[in-house]
Amino acid sequence: MKKLKCYDCEVTFQAETREEILDALYTHYMKDHNEVITGASEEEKKAWMVQFEKDWSEAENVA
């Protein structure tokens, strides 16, 4: 299981798979940071995904 922190607040998420954590982050962003998703350009969305992919691949497994 890996753990990541929201890029826009202090909430953390844990998941076994990349898809699970993306689902949790998407739900969180739609509820708490809607303007980040709705107001982002395609370039900003791509940059977010690049950062996420890097962080997910480098995240250490937690118990």
C-alpha cells in the first residue's frame, strides 16, 4: 500500500493501486478543490499527472 498527500491540502490517501488512489484523489478534488479541476488548462492537467506519476512511482510502501 502506498501513501500520497493531496497537492493542495494536508489530506493523505492510501491505496494498493494507482487507479484506487486516482479515484480517491479525484473524488477529493471534486469535493474540496473543484476549482483546481474545473479551472485548470490542459497543460496544467498534464503537469499534475506527470507529478502524480512521479510521486506514485517513488512512494514507499507503508504497512
